[in-house]
Amino acid sequence: MLRLWWFATLLLASLSLTMESAHLLELPQKMNYSAQMYSAVNTTLYRYFAVVGGVYQIGAIIAALLLVFFLRSRSDAFRWTLAGALCLLTAFGVWLAVVAPANAQIYDALRISPTSVPDLWMHLRLRWEGGHVAGFVLQLVGVAALLWSVVRQVAGPGSPQKHASSF
């Protein structure tokens, strides 16, 4: 059961990281887009990121926090898993504090005054993109910590087979 939970946690966290990774990889090109192009891309391309990415991100956080509970008696794996879970949770907090308000402003502008959206995107661009960069870094550290918890559990200090049977 623990192996399956660990697998699900790593899978969800990795899938969540793909969303932020995509934002990071697009960033250099998008920063050179005109207001019209940036607005067209951002108001159409990311529709399913919120739905699918939200499931990945919330699922990864819940799975990681439950994994922390399951590993509470395995000190080394527990510490790394806790660190990973806290990074994932913090990444979500950054999204809520930085990215979501920008998304809400754009959504409101699309309903009230669609012609204002390109200029609004230009005003919010650094905040929105910066929030995704911060989220990427936090999620990357979180996934790395979760992966390290598995490596530590399997390899253990001093002996590659120390904990293999308990994994």
C-alpha cells in the first residue's frame, strides 16, 4: 500500500510540475510578444491548465501530506517527504497569492471590457509570469525532495540494500 501511495504522489507531483515547466519554457518567447499576441495566447492556450493542472496540483499536495503521515515513523524518509509536501503547498500558495488574482482580473475584463484585455495583460504580465517561475522553482524542489525520500528509503546511508525490503 505504501509503495502505491508513494508512486501516486510522485506521479501527481511530476504531472503538476509539467504545467509550471511549460510556462517557464515559453517565457523567453512570450516576453517578446506584442500586447495583442500575448493576450491571444494567454486567453486561449491555458484554458485546461486550470482544470487539469488544478487536479494535479491539489492531488499532489493531498497525496504528499498523507504520505508524510504514513512515513511518520521513518525519520529520514519522513523529513524529505515533509519538505517536498511543504514545497508543493507553498507553490500552491504562491499561485493563490500571485497568479490567481491576475487571472481573476483578466476574467473580469473579458466579461466587462474585452478590448481592455491586451493592455491589462501587459500590466499583469510580470506578476503572472513571475508567479509561474516561483511556482516552478518550488515545485521542482518539492518533487526533488519527494524523489530523494524514495532514494533514501531504498538506499539508506551506508548500504544500498538497507531499507529495500521495507519499501
